[in-house]
Amino acid sequence: MTSEQLDLLSINTIRTLSIDAVQAAKSGHPGTPMALAPLVYTLWNRELRFDPADPIWPNRDRFVLSNGNASMLLWSVLHLTGTRAVNAEYERLGEAAVTLDDIRRFRQLDSRAPGHPEYHWVSGVECTTGPLGQGVAMSVGMAMAEKWLAQHYNRPGFDVFDYNVYAVCGDGCLMEGVSSEAASLAGHLGLDNLCWIYDNNRITIEGQTSIAFTEDVATRFLAYGWDVQRVSDANDVERIQNALRVFQRTKGRPTFIILDSHIGYGSPNKQDTPEAHGEPLGEAEVRLVKRNYGWPEDAQFLVPEGVPAHFAAGIGARGGAARKKWTELVAAYRGQYPQLATEIEQMQRRDLPEGWDRDLPVFPADPKGIAGREASGKVLNTLAQNIPWLLGGSADLGPSNKTMLKFEGAGDFQAGSPGGRNLHFGIREHAMAAIVNGLSLSKLRAYGASFFVFSDYARPAIRLSALMEIPAIFVFTHEAMGDGEDGPTHQPVEHLVSLRAIPGLVTLRPGDANEVVEAYRYVMQLRHEPAVLALSRQPLPTLDRKKYAPAAGLARGAYVLVDAPGGDPEVILIATGSELSLVVDAYEHLLTEGIRARVVSLPSWEIFEQQPREYRDSVLPPRIKARVAVEQGSTLGWERYVGDSGRIIGMETFGASAPLKELQKKFGFRPEQVAAVAKELVGAARARKS
């Protein structure tokens, strides 16, 4: 069989596996895999530097399928290349990442061929995609990571990092605003290691794209500063390969390849129809398609004998040789640069360097205190000096979020200085959060920041970070009504509860400067969970930890900050963040009136819920029904901690534009108001006992 015949046989194997899997599942998208099989075959078997035997070697090229509805493309190629599985501890298991049985059970429970690519579930998947636009945005973070790593770790004769990032996207990805934000930043940064391949098939679920999408995409990307190419025939393997090689030679700008395709190519009856995009072909149509390919019409999940060997001779041999050469390079590199080699190894395993938390500040008691954002800035600058691969920035709010790294050598990440530790995302919260995910997927410890109210813009990417189980860090300031005069548009109300609702996300709202320190100490040790820190704009009193419990209690999610004399409280006051000092004042007021109170700081519901029942009951004894929870946010969910007999002082409406003290009075966030509610509950409890 000629090489051209093997090429076509391999392409049609990808196509027919996709068709059969979708048909068996009675669910999925067959059209795009049919159309893009030549592209994926060409990229993987001819150009991609990827070793199927070791899919996590650090200098591999990255492949992102941003239009994740075409996941059968990825499952087919991972199976045909013999990609091996790796577990969460980075151990090579020696078994197939995607078996033919997985493909037979496409979209079924426990199959390693789910409906969309899932990073933590299937080896060989670089990121979880599905929400359109997120994949290409994450690919920008991956490309930035390579630039940063190369700048920091490459030495003359030792190009330890020089990989490329390829992302396939469709019309949907380009319509979503997050891709525009990401493309704009990528062009500004001149990321010449980044290639987006646009499947220009002119079809979406509702019909022809012309009903809603008629812009000149090529001109848009030229304006962003990208190099733009066009391949007019998605089946022309040679032209596709040529375009990819032009990208590899292009310097100073990212590449955008427009690939003109026909969705469902090879289907004689369903080309360029929405049905071919979003539903199985049907048995009769499947037979016609296979006949058109010259394929046995009754064969299902057929992998011709020569196809795996063809991939083994292509990507298998090329990727294996590239990885072996890299491994030998790193061995020699370790001999000359042992400290740098150790850093790379620690980073890849998400370990922390020795002494990573040395010199963290300890804030003295101070009734005037310090803002959460100010304390955060001091902690970040300390941590970044101890952890060389910690970097990040804000959505144009660095001076306000206090996320700027100011120590000598921190620098700014720009096209001419990609080793800078300060990232400037511009006013692009959507892309910022996705890019932070891309950086984290590349094993850097990355953070992104904004005002808490704008976490709405970042939320889709935050959700994906939890789904992928990666330790991305999101720092949000102005977490309540501290910016009073800005009014309800800038006063988060429902944001805490909405983030607490995301499985696997750790949300922390520290109540004073020392709790901020402990929050970072906890977050930096996470390996498989992302975290959100909600920090105050205004100064909060720094509590006297000789009088009150150590802030280290934050590591358990909630702790008894101060108890009633004798340890037998009648009422429990629970608070987070800005309201912690408020309930401490209410506690002191209640003491003067002979009411025995306990104050519980509860900065993280998620961490607290992970504690043993015995500990949780020791903090919130079930026998004590009189409880008051105080938080400048939605009351939803606090019922779990106050019960039917308790009271929640929170927000039932949006805020208002006024100075902070006036807002606190209006909405009930003053010590005397909290104390009054507590007294009412204690009075009722005493009455029941008498």
C-alpha cells in the first residue's frame, strides 16, 4: 500500500470510528469529525511533537480541541496512536488511554470517551473543553507558559522548552467573546508558538452562519496582529501540512489558519446541514457514507490492520525520538544547572520548593487594621520570591487589587520580556481566567485578579478549573460593600454563594490580615483544587491573637475565635470576612450584659465540610440552637449552619450608593444590631427552658 493510500485509510478510520460511535450512542456530533479528520491526521501523524508512550513529557506540543463537541476526533486519534494512560500522581500506567471498547461506549458512563474532552479523566487531553471559546483562550495561557518557561530555564545549547500550541476551533468559538479577548492579547504578546486552526464550515445548530455571523474573520485576526493563512480544501493533506510548517517558521506573531471545510464531508446527503452537525446520521445514511469512503458498509468500529502501524511509524517514532532526545538533554542540563533542573521537576509534580512559606508576614494587633487586599499584596510578594514559578496579574486592576509583584527582578510579561512575573491582562476578565487555567495546566502557579463583582465574567473558566481539578488561583477584592458610593453595580451580593455552589472549588473569605496569610498558606499547598480568595477593600481590624485564637484555625475552614467564659455559650455568632470584627464587637457587648456568646470564624464552607463530624460539632455544638450568621452577601445556604432556630443577617436585596457606615446601618451590619438579634434568640431559648 502506498503512503498516500495509508494516509487516506487512516483518515477514513478516524471518520468511521466517529460515525459508528455517534450512531451507537444515538448522541453526538458526527459532521465535524468527518470533515476535520484530514486535519487531525496531518497534524498528529506528521507534525505534532507528542510521544504517545509518555503523554505528559513537559516539552510536548499541546493540542487543544476547542470545539469539544467534535471529541470523537480526539478519542479516535488517541486510540490509533496508542497513547498510554497516566494517573493523578503522574505515574505511567502502561495501559491505553482510550481503548476501542471506550469508543464503542462513547458518551456512556465510565467510558474514557466522554461527550467532550475531559482533562482529568483521559490522558492525552490537554484541557477540558465544551463551553465554546474556552479552549482557544486556555491555549493562549499555554503559549504564554512556554514563553515564560523558555525565558527562565533555557540556556545556551539547552532549549529545554520550545514547544508549540495548536488549537482547533469553529464558528462557535469565534463568536464567543472570550476568544476575541484572548486573541487580542495573544496578538499583543506576539505569541509565535501559537496556532489556531479555524474550521470554517459555515454551519451552526440553527443553520447557515450567515444568519448571524457575517464579519470578515481574516481581517479581524490581521487587526489583532496575527499571521493569517487560508487552506481552501480541508481534504488537501499536503496544503494543510504546508500551512502548519509556515506557522512553525513564522516569528513575532501567532498564526491563524482558516480551513474551508464541508461539515459531514463524504456524506452524500447531509453535507453542510445542521443535522450533520448535531445528531447521528442514521443507519441508512451511515451505510451510504461508508460506501462513499470505499469502506465495508456493515463493518463497525473497524481499525484496519495497517493503520496503528502507520501511526506508530509516524507520531510514535517521531514523538518517541523527540522525547528521548529531550530526556538526554535534561540529564546533561542537570549536570550544569542542578538548581534549575530541580525547579523544573518540582514544578511538573506541583511540589513546592523548600522554604516556600518562609518570611510570611505576621501582622500585629491593630484596631485600625489593614485591608485584606493590602495584606494579600504583601503575602504575594513574599511567596513569589520563594516560589520562582508563581506569577499572575489583574484585569487592569493591579494597583487596586494589590497584586503587583514589586520585588527586584519581578518584571512585566511582554512580547520583548516574556520572563516577567507580572501579567497584564487588560480589561478582559473572561480571557484572564481562562488564560490562568492555561498557565496552571502548564504547571505554573498562576493567579488572576479583579473586583469580586466581576467574578461573574470569570465564572465559566473558574468552573472549568474545578472540573479539571487544577490549582488555579483567583484573587477578588472589594468583596462586600466597602466601596459604598460605587453602588449596587459594584457591591457583590450573590457571588459568594454562587462560587460556593461549584463542586471542587475552595472559596475563602478571610476576616483579618492574619487570616489572609493563612488563606494563602492553605491555597499554595493545593494540588488538585482551584481557589477563590475574597478580600476586603477597606481596612479591617487586625485581631489580637493573644486574646483570640490563632489564625491558623483557618486551615480547618472554621474555628472558635473566642468562647464564652467557662466555655458554655448560650449563643453562637458566626461570620466571615468583613463581618468578623463586627461580631467580635457584638460579642464584647453581649459579655457586658451577662450573655455567654461564642464567635466562630467560618472563612471557608468547603474546607469546614471536609472536617470530621467530631470537629464540626465541637465548633458548632448541635445542642446550641441560638445562632446568628452575619455576612454581607446572599443569605442562601446559611441555613445549614444556623438551623431553624437561628437567624441570618445578610443581603436580601442589592446594595445602594452611600458611604459604608450608612450602608452598614441600613442593612443591619452594626455591632448593636447583631447583639440585639442575639439577645432575642437567647431570650427565647431561656424562655423555653423555664
